[in-house]
Amino acid sequence: MNTVSIAIIGGSGLYHMKGLEATEEFNLETPFGKPSAPITVGTLEGKRVAFLARHGIGHHITPTEVPYRANIYALKSLGVERIISISACGSLREDYAPGHIVIPDNIFDFTKNRQRTFFGDGLVTHVGVADPFCNDLSSHLESAVRTTGATAHRGGNLITIEGPRFSTKAESHAFRNWGMSIIGMTASPEAFLAREAEICYATMAHVTDYDVWHVSESPVTVEMVIQTLNKNTEVAQGAIRSLIRNLKPERNCSCGSALSTALITDPKAIPPATLEKLQLLVGKYYQ
């Protein structure tokens, strides 16, 4: 298999697109279990691209139940260096309207019941995530989205809630008062695990609704989310094709060395089983 340097995490409908050829399916096992679904790898614009359905085929996995660590580890094992996350979000700002696309630049983690790190069991890291999205990849993604003619916004704070329920009005108003821009259920811990795996990560967030705070708009429903995502599938596919076509192989960021200043445990103190389990992530630092 040729090198797979970029992956798309989103709905399974994303990779039924014109121009995707020579597809293969990989059923991978990881030290953290199985990924959400088999990973489809195909050739798009002359490059090998991986696609992973975050919630499983048929959308049967809740945001809390997504095996985030297995997903990121599996993509890392294929050689992936960049991940584009495609997800639905609610808007907490008047100017980020339903149908628009947001490329956020920060995350507020408001989840409670998720495994947030690959590390532990005798190996400690403190990875830097002041800027959890890769600025370089986000810039390329913004340019790609704009080629589709869609209304795009660069920047904003994405708050990740536990789900699977939507917000109460009290919560939604509080999030707005905190300065949050959009709301979703899957960016955390996905973005943080990508950083631990030294993979660039950027989000194409599709605004489906105004959450429940907007007095002149209907509160968010599943039907509302699905309708907007279906309309935006063509936009997402067009943006992916443009991104893949124009993205250079070299990375102009520090994501690829994120662990170089994060590992703190004395090598002599690391249990051999833990080191073996995490060899894919830390092998270049512990020879």
C-alpha cells in the first residue's frame, strides 16, 4: 500500500465521491480496541486518503462511546500525518448561521466521561495544546472550503459537550456568555489524541442550527441536523478534493514533534509492557 498521509473522519457518506478510486478496506486492531468502523483507503487526486466513519457504519455509536483512542492509533499505524475532522455543530453566534462552515481555532472541553490520553500505566506526558488545531492545516482547509463557494468562517471557540442530548437553554446561554462560538460533541478528546500522536488536526464544522438560545429560530432537532448535513455533503466532498489536490507533503508546523517536550518519565522507570504498547507513538524518543 502506498503511503496514506491524510485522513478524513466524518460520516460514511463522505467517501462515496466522484474521483475516489482503488479503494481498500482495513479492519484494524489496536492496543485500545477496534476503531469505529473499517477504514477505507482510496486514491483521490493522485494521493492515498483514509476515511473513517466516526460513529460507525449506520451511525450506531454515541459521542461518548466513540473509540477515540483506537481511531487515532489506527490512523497513525497507516502512516497518517494529517486529519480533517468533519462534523455537525450548533452556532452560539448570530453571524455563524445554519448552512455556514466554521474552521475553529480553539476548544473548550466540557465532556466528563471520556478517555483523554494514550498515556498512563507508568509513562507520563504533558502535551501542549494551547492551540489544539493545526494552524497550517486549518489555513489550507479554509482555502479549500472557499473554493466551493460556501460561506466559511475562520476562527472561534468550539465547546465540546458530553451528549448525546442537546443543551438546555440555561446551558446554551451560559456557553454564549463564556465566549463560545459553536457547540459539538466529538472534538474532544479527538483533537488532543491527534496531538499526542503528532498528527496535524483541523475541523470543518458544518453549522446545522442555532442550538436552543435563538428566540426566533426553532430549537435544534435531529431532523434539522441531518437535512443540513445532507445539503452540505457536496460542499464537503468538493472541499476535500480541493484540499487533497493542493496540499504539499511537507508539514510547516510543530505537530510532528509534539512529544519532544512532553515526555517526562525516566526511561528506566517505564514498564516494558507500556513501552511496547505505545511504541508506535514514542518509539523515536525511546530507542
